[in-house]
Amino acid sequence: MESLEELCEVLKLWASSENTHLMEGTARVEYAPSDASRLTARALLLVFAFALLIRLIALACAFHFGGGEAFMSPDSGEFLNRALLRPGLTAILGFDPDQSYDKGLMPLAAWLMSITAGLPEGTPALGYIVLQCIMDAMTCVVIAAAADTIRRGWGLWAGMLAAANATQVSIALLYLADSIFLFFASVALFAGLRLIRQPGWGTALGLGAALGLAGLTRSAIVPLAPCFLVLLFWLMDKQTLWPRRLAHLIAATCIFAVVLSPAVIRNVADNGTIAITNQGGVHLLYWVVPLVRNFAEGTPVNVTQTSARNELNRRLAQPDTSPDAERTAKQLGWEMLWEKGLLPVFQAWSAGAMLNLTIPAAADAPILRSLQHESFYETPGENIVDKIHAFLTEPKNTAFVTVMSISAAGVAIFLAALIFGTVVASRVHALMTLFLLAWVAGFLALNGPIAAPKYRLPIEPVWMILAAAALCVSISWIRQRLELARR
């Protein structure tokens, strides 16, 4: 009980820079978090070097044991084949009438894949993977800066945790757009935190640019961006008059729209719609709806996909790839989604959020994915509990489940640390913590029933910041206990 009271006292001290010591009896333990040095360029360089070293070692190991195939996910082959055609920027943006563009990729991701394709010779995916490792190391630096914005002294720890983050490392080794997206999303998160603490024109413009570039990499952030901007208007320092805060947010919104405009123009010219991507109906009909029915009723994903495809073909007089097919798919998807009411949707979204929060990063590791195991989504079961039980007890999954179970123990400890870190951060700066939690909630809501470590990637920066908060307070408490013991 005495130790618990001391830990609570430490939390109070972290929340107030005016309290700089802890009293126990007549003993005085110095505690001055406000005196912590700012994050220096040397510290940021250390974070970058450490993160890049880990990723390059992981890359070398994956390539040694799996060759070029180690970098491939189910979607990677199509992306790589298109990149090897070396389409120009005009083709990628959809403005070249002689070339079709990849509708499954946003322009920035497609362009980066194109310029790195075939480098070096014989290993076409390696150049892009190296680029991802570099940008992911830069992401760790941004996470460090974001954590230091909330509290001096947290930055280095957050950066080092991000450098060793298994989710970031495993996704950086896959031929996908997610690690590039994470960099720009992390910059947007950093700019949002700075805007809360000290609104400024440079920060607002940087926020808009980061959100736009993230949207040009993956469209997932586009529907969330307006929500984040409105929330930031409310969270920004109230000492700044509201017209000035509004002007900052308008500037950020304008930059966001300008940066995102190539994707909008591309779809208007090609599909006659201002939608950012013409894949919304396909995503809803063939992924979201089947997973909702799978989680809520136990209907196999492939069964729902087949029935949805048959119904779509029945409604169409032209091939599925036409613009009308996209609109019809979206309409059919909404009809099927709400066909049985709100409860199945709520159950599926809750199950997806739970899985996205708890799936170990090892699930996306190339070596683990090569182990024999059944698809979780194809596992029979009337609800999420039945599916998990059936998956865990399936004999074919034994090796896979054993590794995942060991990883899950680490996830449980980490989640406990995150809860503690949230308490710490809320006492240091409640509004910044609210923004962090809103960021997490937004992406969990957007992902819905679709769960995998890569879909959790945008919330990893928040996890690293909160874990650093918990770690810093825990270290301070341990130091004080040792100091008191020596006295």
C-alpha cells in the first residue's frame, strides 16, 4: 500500500512542474521533470540510426531465409507487376490515355514503387523495401518529437520504443504502402499536438500538407481528416482567439485539399466522381459486409462474397469494372450491411477493434506467415468467441498458435502499460491525451471488422508515446525507491 501511495505521488509530480521533490518522513528526494533537457539533434540522430539498424538487420535476415518472396504479401504481387512497367507520373495520376493506372493504389505509393522497381537488378522489390526502412526510421524520429511535445524527457524513450516496435519493423519489410503512409500520418499527429500546445501558421500548414500526403498514399485518412481538424479547433490553446484558431484550421484544410487534388481530379476524369478512390464499393461489398456476417452469424467470408458477386452481376448490364458497377456495388453493399439491423454491425465492429488492439505483430512477420495455419476469417464459428476457440484448437495451427500465444503474453503486458501511460499522459496534458485517444478511436472505427497488424499501424505512434509515458514514470519511481533505500 505504501508503494502504491508513492507511485500515485509520482504521478502528481509529473502532472505539475511546480512540485520538484518528493517527501517521505524527513527524507527529500529530488525530482525535477521540468529540468529534463529538450530533445537534441544528437538524440534524434541516435533514434534514427538505431531504428534503421534494426530494420536493415531484419531485412537482411528476411532476405537470407526467404529471398525476394519474404517481402511479398497477398496484395504485393499485383503492385510489383504494375511498378515494373515503370509508368510515368502522368500515367499514375490517370492522365495518360495510353496507360491504365492501378486503381488499388493511391498515386504517391504507386510513384514510389515505380521509381524503385528493379533496384537492384534481380531483386525488384528490394529497392522499395530499403526506402520503406529508411522512412520508417524517420517515423521513429517523428514519434520521438511528438512525445517530447507533450512532456520533455519522453521523446528519446518513445523514439527508442518505436525503433524496436515489432509491428513497424514487420510491416516495413512488406511490399505495401503502409509504412510510407505511417510516416506522413505520424507527421500529421505531431503537427496536431504542436497545434494544441502553441498554434502557429507553420504548424497549421504542415498539418495540412502531412494529411494530404498521407491521403495520397492511402485514402484511409481522408474521411478522418475533417474530424481531426474540427477536434483540433476545440482543443487548441484557448489563449489564442477563436478567429485566429479558425484561420489556422482553414489554412490547414486548404493545403490538405490542394495536396489531395491530383487524386480527386483523377477520379473525376476517369469515373465522374469526386471520390478519392473508386474502390469504396468493392471494399464495402467484398470485405466489410462478408466480415460483418462472419463475426455476427458465422457465415464464411467466401460464401458471402460469392452471393454478393452474383447479386451485383444480376443488377449490372456491364462488367464489374465500369463506373456504374462501382456505384451499384456501393449501393448493394449498404443494403446488405444494414439488412439485419444495427446489432450485427456493432458486434463486428467491436470484434474488429478488439482484434486490432490485441493481434501480436508477429502475425504479419514473413517467417511466421510461412508456418502452416488456416485463415482466421475462414475458421467456422457462430460468433467471435467460437471462431477464436476453433482457430486455437485446430491441429494444423499448432505451431502458429504456439508462437502467437507467446507473443500475446507480451501484448497483454504492453496493453497494461498503455492504460497506465494514458493515466500519466492525461495528468500531464489532458487535451493532448484526448487528441491521442481520438486518433486511436478514429482509425479503429474506420477499420471496422477488418483486423490485422497493418491496419493497426496508424495508431502505433500513440502506443509508443503512451508506453514512453508509463516507462518514464516507472523509472523515476524505481530510482526514488532505490534512493530511499540507500538513505
